[in-house]
Amino acid sequence: MTDADQIHMRRAIALARPNLGQTAENPSVGCVIVRDGTVAGEGATGVGGRPHAEEIAILAAGEAARGGVAYVTLEPCGARSSGAPGCATRLARAGVAEVVVACQDASPYADGQGLASLAAAGVRVRLGVLAEEAQALYRAYVPKASGD
């Protein structure tokens, strides 16, 4: 784990913190996309649970996401209850080269699916960066089968 990993994951954690308890059945997630050492986009799960943090960060980063590194506090969803592409697919389509994840998500819409989807798309994945710090965000989060 590099100093840059710690800086960017701590920023993702800080982004997620203000919306704790306001994202309905979804957890509050933070995402920071970095390219060439510069933050290209960032986001947090919206109040009510949508949009997801990764969606906001990808939109903010635009083309700068391509070849970048996404720092995410919780495993990106591999599927959505709505049938829309999950955040793992969205990150891969945006062209990120690597996704650094603090904590794995036990939700049926993630639970390893997000990580597997990213790896299958050729995106490098690292799990566990600042996991202990990020887990504090998810103590009250209980994954449900009805989330999106």
C-alpha cells in the first residue's frame, strides 16, 4: 500500500461519511478516480441510495477515467435489482485500469460478483486497502436482497 493509496482511500471514506444513515437500503459509499496522480472525479452514494458513488465519480471524471485508478470504500455492485449495469461493469466500461477496494460487500448484488466482474474485464483489483477504517462506515449496514 502506497502513500497515494492511503490518501485517496481516506478521501473516499470522507466522502461516504456525511450520507451515513441517509442512503436507504444501500450503504453510503465513497469513490475517487485518480489518473496520473490527479483526482479526476469523485462521488458518494446519493441520499436515498441513488445514484451510486461510482456512477457520480465516472460522470465527473469523463474520459479522464480511462487508464485511471478508482478507490472505492465498498466492493462495487456486480448487478442491480433494476437490471441496469452494476457499478463494476460501469467502471470497466469507463476504462479504469485498476480498482482499489477497502471492504468486500456481502450484499447479493455484490458478494464477490463485483470483484469477479472487474477481473474478468481485465481490470486489476486490490482488496483490503484501509479496510479497518472503512469498516466503521458499514457497522450498521445489513445487506438486503431488495437493494440496488
